[in-house]
Amino acid sequence: MVVVMAPEATQKDVEAVVDLVRTAGGDAFVSRGVTRTIVGLVGDVEAFDALNLAQLRGVLDVVRISVPYKLVSREHHLDRSVVTVAGVPFGPDTLTVIAGPCAVETPSQTLEAARLAKAAGAALLRGGAFKPRTSPYAYQGLGERGLRILADVSAETGLPVVTEVIDPAGVELVAPYADMLQIGTRNMHNFALLQEVGAAGKPVLLKRGFGATIEEWLMAAEYIAQRGNLDIVLCERGIRTFETATRNTLDISAVPVVQRLSHLPVIVDPSHSGGRRDLVLPLTRAALAVGADGVMIDVHPDPGTALCDGNQALTRVEAAEVATAVAILSPLMGRKLAHP
Amino acid sequence: MVVVMAPEATQKDVEAVVDLVRTAGGDAFVSRGVTRTIVGLVGDVEAFDALNLAQLRGVLDVVRISVPYKLVSREHHLDRSVVTVAGVPFGPDTLTVIAGPCAVETPSQTLEAARLAKAAGAALLRGGAFKPRTSPYAYQGLGERGLRILADVSAETGLPVVTEVIDPAGVELVAPYADMLQIGTRNMHNFALLQEVGAAGKPVLLKRGFGATIEEWLMAAEYIAQRGNLDIVLCERGIRTFETATRNTLDISAVPVVQRLSHLPVIVDPSHSGGRRDLVLPLTRAALAVGADGVMIDVHPDPGTALCDGNQALTRVEAAEVATAVAILSPLMGRKLAHP
Amino acid sequence: MVVVMAPEATQKDVEAVVDLVRTAGGDAFVSRGVTRTIVGLVGDVEAFDALNLAQLRGVLDVVRISVPYKLVSREHHLDRSVVTVAGVPFGPDTLTVIAGPCAVETPSQTLEAARLAKAAGAALLRGGAFKPRTSPYAYQGLGERGLRILADVSAETGLPVVTEVIDPAGVELVAPYADMLQIGTRNMHNFALLQEVGAAGKPVLLKRGFGATIEEWLMAAEYIAQRGNLDIVLCERGIRTFETATRNTLDISAVPVVQRLSHLPVIVDPSHSGGRRDLVLPLTRAALAVGADGVMIDVHPDPGTALCDGNQALTRVEAAEVATAVAILSPLMGRKLAHP
Amino acid sequence: MVVVMAPEATQKDVEAVVDLVRTAGGDAFVSRGVTRTIVGLVGDVEAFDALNLAQLRGVLDVVRISVPYKLVSREHHLDRSVVTVAGVPFGPDTLTVIAGPCAVETPSQTLEAARLAKAAGAALLRGGAFKPRTSPYAYQGLGERGLRILADVSAETGLPVVTEVIDPAGVELVAPYADMLQIGTRNMHNFALLQEVGAAGKPVLLKRGFGATIEEWLMAAEYIAQRGNLDIVLCERGIRTFETATRNTLDISAVPVVQRLSHLPVIVDPSHSGGRRDLVLPLTRAALAVGADGVMIDVHPDPGTALCDGNQALTRVEAAEVATAVAILSPLMGRKLAHP
């Protein structure tokens, strides 16, 4: 941490900073410049945070230097982690595809979608039984009935299940049906949910909030990790910008940035980023080439009747194209395609 | 709703759209242009949404025309509403100040802050007992003990209490202590919480998500309203942009825009928008002058020791400046200052 | 400037930084922490910039502390400046209204618009003869004929002229007709134009780029100032964000932020920010109340036939409302309305 | 074009719209809904634009349906174009690498950088002699001396030259030295420069403005095309968002979106997007995999002494990695690596 003093700060102002830091058990080093004096702090950053140094007379700015997350940081955990979900790995040596329908609608739609998922190379089946929708008038999901459909389809196809939980109270209901619990973009800052999921004993897929910085995303992961659960896979799914040609702007750079900052695996959702079927294949290829540890893709046997995000769901032809891209690109990236 | 056909769409494609719309109980009118044909739809928009018209062959785009919220819309409720909180009105003829500490820390800090709130012209006391913090290592609030402090200070000062609820499961605990329940910016998309709060029988202060559009904000209000609770006050508190000089960018235009779209009252939080004490007074004046129905302001007896957002909290001198600005500007805006 | 060393940096790495800084004529102070070492630099920041310290082995980050502009900075020029345009002041004690048509179309339209401008309380007439338009198919302005119309209308009404220049080669043509040269939002980063205008011997109205930070805006002003011209008035006109309800998002906080960083006057354009007539009056009030040194407003005798931005132009009734708001708010803000 | 009438619009209001459109030579079709009436327009969109229909009584909104650019649109030019620069193709069947130093500094630095460019697989040499810099105190380039160095190095290495022009008046000077003229991100809205470059008879590399939408970028290309020059290559280089971990956010989706909207080639600049050397290789791979027609990369023999953007410049090892990635990915994408 660095304290920047204002040009008009007095010698006494600087000493007050140094004294306060030392009282809090830290140490402080003063560098006097021509127009500015800066004070470098050594010690416990959170203790310094609590000092409200920016409030002291003569202080212009307080600049944080180190990252605010610990358990998910790569700083003291240099090897990238492998997270295993019902035997399926996510990590630096594999490439893992999750696919399925945005929403579980009927048993046959889900089963057909699971077969499409397999055709796309998926090792895990995604499908929402609880849907967080911007409009209260939009389809909200089948609830527990949807979970039972997922369980049946999983048994039939052998694909483990990734499904979303949207409410702390719902974790107890959803967890037994899920091999991996998904936190959606609108819930990345739902701290009660993060903590509940952290305690549920299941791997977590944590989507980035569309308005969240990479640092905030890693802090959300830290909430989960704090409860003793480090089986977290991060999922970049586009951020909100001024561009309107796509639903969101896929922040492809976030993948290598996160891999440098955190030891957790990170995958990409090309379906929700673009919100357009024609962008799914090129964005999948980009995700694999940039070094993502996997992708998550929407498929639907009949997108024209889909109750949720039909515009972006792939059908059989496009699912096969994804499988081909994955098969070609994974060895080039030094990865093996993960199987269920 | 308008369906835009692609240049290469055939006569059959157009007829398919018209037929599908009519099957769903609506009507459709075709306008043929030189390069484009468009089809205007008449009837129930949600029924049309479910048709996934964008999926049909030859369809280029589907453009929604009407707003997706109903209960909070001004379209069929032309008069702006007055929401009353423990006798304190929010509405078109009044100007209502909420003030208090960001976080409840101790009884004496809260009592002193409440007195500062009164000095700033406040009719309601804000104070957080449960704090949603980006970092799990940051101060998380006193919990129920904080609620009891708020109750004591409210009894002593006569100021009704506005306090945040961060979790559906916590609504039952918080509601009896609160005259108004606050939904914070990170929870604007927490639909389970919105619904729980909608059913709690208390007025709600709904902050705008920092990554949310005005339309999404009104949809979040619609979630609350759907549970039968229309006692909702909206609070603009800054959105996330590329500018880094302020913590957020106060979207001052949102106030008149919302007042035109919705009958609900709308206030401004100048403290969290800017995140800087020196901006609170000018932004308060701007909020009043743009026509906001009130403001919400952070005060603290000793910002240097504040456990949360001390950099933006006002002390006695600045609180008095806010009171002066409010006293001068409210009659100019044709409003009476609301009292507890 | 502060150099942050990586956790794995060696003692030699740190010494290399210190040596390089001293070779460049500066001094460096080392603060060793538990996980990090930081080096504070004292001396000429530009000399340090040229060292590319971030390239050195073991360097994690280089954090700039001081602002990169000088002539327009308030740091060494504590009093806020007054810029005078043909006798009309912009500064801390006055409130100056610029008004006129977006584009000069005909002599009678311009004359009527100038009368509307006066009715709105304007001391200066704006009007574009050269229009930078996103589409090459949109109306591009009358050129020199428009400048002559402006001159005639100025002579008739006594209002000095503010008009835009869009091209370095055009400055010589436009300057004799202009009392103040306007740089539009799309040209804020047109450095050749900034320099040419800086040498033209006329006051400059510098609009903020809709994608530019406050710091970049002040750097653009520095380009003009470097040519010896400090008669610069800044104009906030909205930035680009994800919100689509308004054309741009007026960054009202930019006014007090800029007034703290720079001694230059700063005004607000409520017409182009919102892009909607119904927002002009409330945003004008907000601009005055936040402390802006003036406003710039579009008026048009018949917006329905306007060749440019008719949706935001005020007519007689609204112009009178602006005049009333200005008359009421300027004394409250301790300002006198500027007259031509 | 579609005109949406307000709920309170009368029959006469609707007729007024229809009459006005017909007077302007178009036709209009009315669709009456339960709460809304819409009017579909058929005819010349620009003629309709000039009618200011949004100004008419009872009109709520005017929705544009077709794209505002023509010459660069793919709508009437289905085949994607090939642009040839001194014999080097940019187009759907090739993959073209541009590389070189951000700024030309000395003959030997430029020559070494050109050799690095070749090592990276480049068919064209980039290098700036005129640098548009945010700060007037930053390095501004060597000017004509830099152009002569580029010419010498081009003669020595056989690499054609891509160099930036920052000012309409400079086009005459720069064009004879350039095989391709570059318009930088800050000048994308410099319409005078676009027109001058359009008339210069040289292919153009048009970077996207960091604050510009895809539509605005294509409109900028239309300005060039209008002067008869369709030899335009578009270059995505990152947009400005709230994320601060990277200098800009590479909008990787823009590549397939542009390829669908326009017949012009589009390449990616992974160096300026991220602003970090460690991101160049992964972003290059992503660009190739998403389907870009090429990439543009900064190289420098000694980034530690670079006068411009040294933090992102590649040296020999990383240049070779880029060459390998290009060699592997181009055949997979059905492309041949372009050679000088």
C-alpha cells in the first residue's frame, strides 16, 4: 500500500500517517519528492484498510498494490488447479465441453438436447430448472420437476449434470440433483448464495457478472473458497458495453488474464456472450485458441419452440461443427478432450 | 411488435409469419417495401414472444415496441404515486432526505449519526446492519445487534428506519425492525429477494444495479409489484462506465427518464455515486434541481474511523450545507421538505 | 511515481531500478514489505517515463502519481480562470448561456433562432456551418455561406458567435467569422486541429470526447494551451455507456471534478447529452445546480424541419423556461448572468 | 422505417404521417393494434430522415430498419472482397500479418524490427513516423525523416509499408512513402482525414475508434468509399469498457459480425487491445481462430528502450511463437499465409 501526500501536506501530516501505521503493527517508509511525498506501507493490508488513511489531513490518495483475494490467487499457488466434476476434469491439460438446453422444458426435449450435447463433444450436461429472468413475465423454469428430468436424462446418457441455483434457500433442494452447481451472471454478487454454495460440498461453476471486473469476479470466488470449497470453475460470458450488435461483449482477454491471476480453471460461454447462433462457432474457436479450459454451449432440438434464448441454441449441424472444432483445436493447444 | 423480413424472404415466408401470429390469437399487417417487407403484429406481446418468430425462415429481426413492465409503468397510471413510509411521503410534491451511517457500528456512533442526519434535513434514518461487501474480508455488519441499535436510535430521535436486506432468508428478521426495506445495487437482480421483499408488507427502496439499464431497473420493480407491493421508491446511485475519476458515474438523466416511464418516486444517492465527500453537496444540488423526489446521504460522526465507505461520509459542517441546499432548492422545485 | 516489484524480484532487480533512476537524474527510495518491495521515485516524471521501467526484470507495475497535464492544471494555478469571449465572461462568478441552432440553414432560420437564443438568456450565439456527421449521407452544413449568415445575424442581434471548426485546414477560413472556435466531441482527439486552433488567437470551446476520460479531456486542452492559448472553455456533453434510454449519459459529476483539477471554466451541453427535448430543461437545472459555469443549448424556430438534431431543439416556450431557470438559479449559485 | 404512434395519437395524427410520407414520394402502411398503431414506410430512407417524423404530433418513436451504409455493405455485394496492397492480399482465403515497431526511432531499430516482423510471419511492415499521442509531452514521431527510414528498410527487406497519417494536410507527404495508409483509432471520426485518404489512391487500414460502435466504424469506411476508394481493410483494436485489467477490451465478436455486415476484410491488433506483451500471443491465436483475415503486431528489438508502447512489443522469441501459431492455424482456417 502506498499513501500519496498532497502537495500542501506538512511534515506533521506525514508523521501522523507513519505513526498511525506503526500503531497498527505495520511499518512505513517515507519518500520525499519535489512536489509530492509518498509513504510506502509494509504489513497487513486489511489492518491498514481499517485505518481509513485517506481521511487523514494531507493525504491525497491511497493506492493498493497487492490483490485483495488470497485463496483463489495464483500468487501462492503457482500450479493451475484441476477441478473434477463426477470424474470429469477441468484444468490446464484438458478441454471440457458443457452443453445442453438453456431451460429444461420436457423429458423428450431434454433427452434430445443431451444427445445433441454429446454430438457437440460435451462431457457434462447443462440445463436450467430454475431460471433467473429479467422479466417476471418470462418463463421461470420447471423447478424440482425439471431437476428430476435432468436426473433421468443424466442416468440415460451418462452425462453428469450442471444446473443453476438462484437462491440460498434452494441450494438444499438443487444440490442432490447436481454434479456441479452453477451461479449465474446476475447472482455473482449474491453473497449469501455464494456462501451457501460454498458450503454445499459440490463443485461450482461461477459465471462472471456482466457488470463485474475481473477482480470482483475473483473476489466472488473467494467468498466460495472461504467456506472450504476450492472446486470452482470460472466462466466468462460477456460484459456489458456500449456495443449493441451483440447481446454482450465477450471479454476474450479475460481468459489469459484470469489464468495469470488465479489457479482456478476458466471456461467461456460463447452462446450467452453473443446471443446469436451464428457467433457460437467462431467464438468457440476463439475461446479454445486463447487457451480456455473449456466451453459451455446452448443446444436445443427445436430452437424455434425454445422457452428461453432460442436465438442462440445450436441444432444438430452446428453441434457437429463445434465437435469438429474442438477435436481439431484441443491437441494443438496441448489438451485432451474430457469425456464423461 | 414488428417483424422485419430479410431481403431474400419469400412470399411464403411472410405468410408463415402471419399465419403463426393469427394462430396465437393475434393479427398481423404486412407492409411491402422496395428492399424489405415488415409485418406489424397486434395482440398479446408475451404470446408473440413465445412464438420465437426470429427463428422463422426469412425473418431478419423482431423489434419490440411497447415496454415490458406494466404495474410500475406510467402508461396506464398517469399520476405519479406517493409512497408513504411511517408517515413520511415520497412523491411529486415533497422532497425527502434519507441520511445516516453506511454501517451501524456502535450505539453512540449511530445516535450521533442520526443527529447529523437530522442536521442534514433528513426525515428518515438509513443504516446498514447487514453489508454486502465485494471482499469477504471487509466488514460485514453487526447483524441483528445492529438492527436493535437502529430501533433504539429511531425511538430516541423519532426518525423511521431504512435498512438493507441482503438475503431472502433474512427478510423475516429484518422487516420488523425496518420502516422501509432497502435492496442494494448488487441485489437488484436477486429475484428471490425482490419477491420476498414484495411480500413483506413494507415499503421498499430499490437501488439501481450499477450495471443495469433503466428498463431492467423498472423490471426489477415489477417483480416487487407483482407480489402486491407498489410502495416502491427507486434510487439512482451511479452506473459503471469507463471513467475512473469517480467511483461510479451518476446517471442524473435517469431521474426525468424514469419519472416519464414510471409513476414510482425516484431519489438519488450522491454519496455512493461519486464515492467522494467533496462531490456530495454539488451532486445533491444537481439531484434536487433535476427533479428528484429526494436524496439519500451518508453521514458519520467520525469518518476517519468509519468501518465502511468513510471517504464519502459527511460530518457536521457538510451536513448543514446539505440542509441549506435542500431548504433553498425545495420551494424552487415546488416541493415541501418532508418531516418525520 | 512508484515502481512495484514482483514477489520473485531479487535484490539485484531492485538495485537495477534504483541505479537506472539515479542515472536519469532522479532519486529512488526502497520500501521492503513482507510480500512486496516498492520503489518510490523522485524527480522528472517524463524522464522516468522514457526509462520504460515496466520492462525491467522483476518489475510488476509502475504507478503514476501526479497528473500528466501542467498548463491547465489547478495545482499551480489555484484561482479559477475567467475566459472572455468578445466581452462575455466565462468563470466562477458568472453564468453564461450559449444557444442557437445545431446547424445554420437559412438567414431567416438563423435569425429567428438567435432571437430564441436571446429569449433563453444567451450571451453567445452557437450555430454550425461545418457539421461533422457520422453518416456521409447526412447534412454536412452550408460551409462559408453559413459563416456569412452567422456574421449577419450576429451584427443584427449583437450576439457574438461560437462556431465549430472540423479540420485544421478550415481554421483560417472559420476564425475571422468566429468569436469562439468550437471543437466537437469527435475531434477532441484530433491533435492537429487542437494545435491549429491553439495558434488561431481565438478562445476555444472544447467539448469532451464521448469516449474520453476526464484526464484525456484535460490533456486535449493542454495541446491547445501549449500553443500559448489558455482561453479555453471546457464543455461536458455526455459520455457513451451501456444505457440506451438517452443518446449519451451526461456525466454531471465531471463538472466539480474538473473544477478541482483545472482552473479552466467548464460548461454543460444538456441538448446533446440527452438527445431529447424533454430532458433539456431538467438537465440545464442540474448543470447550474452542480456548479457549471454555463450551458450550451440547441434552439430552432421549427424543429420539425431542422436539418440536424431537431429532436432536441427547444422552441419559444421551452427557451423561456430555460431563461427562468437560469434567472432563478444563478443568484443562488452566487453568479451573475453574463450578457453580450 | 417504422413510425410508432403514441397511445394517445388520434386518427388525424396517423393520417398526417401518411400524408407527409406520400408527399415525399414514399408509401406508408398503417397497422392498428390494441394499444399502439404503427406505420411502416416504403421508399427512400434519407428522404424520410429529412421529414423529422419524430417531431409530428402523436409520434412516439421512429425505428430505422435498414443499415445506413451502402458501398461497404454486404447486402448488395455478397462476396467478401480481396484488398491487395503492393501485391499482398487481404481477404477470405489468406491470412496476412502486419508487424513492425509502434514508432520509427532510428534506421537500425527499424531495420531490426523489420527483421523481427519477418520472423513473425509478416508480409507488411508497420511503423509510425507521425504518432497521435494523448499527451503533448509524449514522443510525437520523427516525421518525414521517419518516412525515409521506412522507405530504406522496405527496400532492404522487401516488405511493403503501412504507416499512419494523422492530418489531412499530411496525406500528400505520407502517401508516396506508404503502400497502405493507416487511420488510427483516435482519427476514426476525423471525417476530413477520411475523405482525404479516400482520394489519395492508396489502400487504407481503418482502425476502429475505441469508443465507436461497429455501425459507426462501417460509416467511417463509407466516407472513404464515397471518394471512390474501396481498398479498405478494417482493424479491430479493442474498445473502452469498465474493465481495467487490460488497456482496452478486444471485441473479438466484432470480426464475425463485421464479416456478415460488410464485404471488406477485417484484421485484429492484439498488441494495442491488451497493451500487455503476455496477451499478444493468446489474442493472436483467438483472432485467427475467430476468422480474422489477419493480425497487426508490435515488435521491437529492445522494448526496454522503445519510445512508444514498449510494454506490448514482442521480441525475437515471442515473434517466433506468433509465426508458429500463424503457420499452424492458417491451414486449419482454410487460409494461406500471405507473403510479400
